[in-house]
Amino acid sequence: MELIASTDPTLDRVLERAVAGERLNLEEGIGLFSCDLLSLGKAATLVRDRLHPSGIITFIVDRNVSYTNACFVDCDFCAFYRRPRDPEAYTLTLDQIFDKIQELVDLGGTQVLIQGGVNPDLGLDFYLNMIRQVHARFPQVHIHSLSVVEIDFIAKKEKMPLREVLIQLKEAGLNSIPGGGAEILVERVRKLISPKKIDSDGWLDFHRVAHGLGLRSTATMVFGHVETIEERVIHLERLRSLQDETGGFRAFIPWTLSPHGTPRMSQFEPAGGTDYLKTLAVSRLFLDNILNIQSGWLTEGLKMGQVGLAFGANDIGGTLIEDKVLEPTGIEVKTRPEDLIRLIQEAGYTPAQRNTNYEILKVFS
């Protein structure tokens, strides 16, 4: 596959260097957003194919369990949360959580993401008991659960070192940690959209500690709101630096903000398809040490998720039974394995079901 020549020879050289496996600097990463879309897509595909030469695109059968929507963090972009004393605030019982995971197991699922609001009424004992019982009842299910923000609050509420909280959660059965709460790892942005959340240095330090304990995680980016292109690339650079240090990120998942249902963020126009695909491709070219890049059908839609496979992604995420966090924004989730298999095949790739560790469980020829 030959790259399409852009109108800027300097950008052509940057693309060639990325395809060859050379590391790009911050300025070069910012410059990539000036490339035409097809050149970026072809370069990102070449890098993806170098790292994943099999032609396989993976997916996982999993589900999200939003165990509570009670939260005091008040993020501008979240339509899911309710204040702890709001009549619509809820916390699921353990039996309700078990029922949802049983539904996953019945469908052949292998991963559960238990995640919710930052509920000030819940302490460490609640989480340890929940994780222990889920692990005991469903030992075959990988518990990829609890966000940085939730666990950071638990540590502060209990006045315990973060490391000790993570050790206890791991001993209870927590297997790995999702990468939510990163948003944009630049303080100017965080102070505007999520000032009560852990700051960017704290988010990175959290993953540094978790990786040191053998708890691997994913990395994310929520873009298309108040951030600049430079701040997006700074975010990627900070993730890349930590990955150099720990090697603990399994994957990177970028997605765009859905402003619907959030009054303050509704003033922003949602990021378009071109912006999403460019950011996905730049992520593949810039994050040279994160092997797996996911195309986000959940927030971008199934069709855009499929197109993302031509912009550097090697994974299309999970088949979710429901997502209570996104439902208030109007995004309905009812996606089966057959849907993702068809999308991957129609895009010209071989679909394969994976587990959380990106080990192939089944290839669909």
C-alpha cells in the first residue's frame, strides 16, 4: 500500500517515519492533524498491519454494570449521574448485580465492567464484598472494573494509601482497571469540565501504582469539547511516557463527547466523523508503544466504528447488553456478537473473539 502524497512534503516525511516505526514528537503529532484524511488512514493502516499482520480484528463479549448513579463529582458532560439525595439516585443490590452478570455468562461473555458514580455513602467494605462475591460466583468472568475516580475517592474516604486499597481490591478478585476518567490530561481542560475529579498527574500516578501491583489497565481520551488539538496530543504524549515506564496499558480507546442531555456541554457541536477518524489515526501513529487501538462504535455508532478499522484500529470493542451511562444521551445499546462479526467481515477483515488480555478465543473465518 502506497501513501497518498499530501500537499506538504514535511508531513509526508512525518508519515513515512511513523510507518517505519520511528517515534514522533509533540510538534509532529500536532502537524498530523493537517494531513488529508486518506493519507492519515493509509499510514495508520500500515502501522496497524505491521503490528497485527494477521488481518484479524478482535472484539470481546462483555457488559457494563452501572451499580450506582449517585455521584457528587458533577461532571459537565455526564447525563447519567444524580446527586446522592436525588429521588432518581439508585444503588443496585448484590442480587441485581449477580442477575446482570448471569445474563452475560449465559451469552458466553468473559468480561464485566462494574462502574458507577462516586457515591459518598459507599465505603471500601462495600466494594470488597461486591468484588469477592462476584469473583466467587463467576470465577470465569474477568472483573475489569471500578474507575480511577471511584477508587481514588475510596482511598480518601478511608484515609488509606492508594496502594493499600488497590492491594485489597486485587486480593478480593479485581483483575484489571478501565481507563475512564482521563478525559483530557491537561489541567486547563479538567478545571473547566470536571474540576472535582482527580487531576491529570493523579490519574497518571494512579495507573503507575496499579501497574506496579500487576493490575493492568486501559487508557482513554474523551475529545471534541473545550480542548485544543495541541492538548489532545499532549494527552497522547503523557500516556506514551507512562507506557514507556510501566508497559501496563493494554489498549487505548478514544471517543467523542456526546453533549446530549448535558445542558452546559450542549453548547458544543459534536465532533464530526472526519475529526474522529483523524484522531483515531493520529493515535495509532503517535502511540508507538500501545499495541491495541480500539474503534469506538459505542459512542460513534456502528457504521463509524466500522470505518475506523481503516484508520488504524485493530479492535472494535465489546458486545454490550446495555449501557446505562449513555442511555440518558439517547444512545441505545443492543449489540450482539453477530453484529460485530458482520461489520468486521464487511470491512474486509477476519473477526475474532478475544478475552480481556487480547488472547484469541475464536476466529470466525
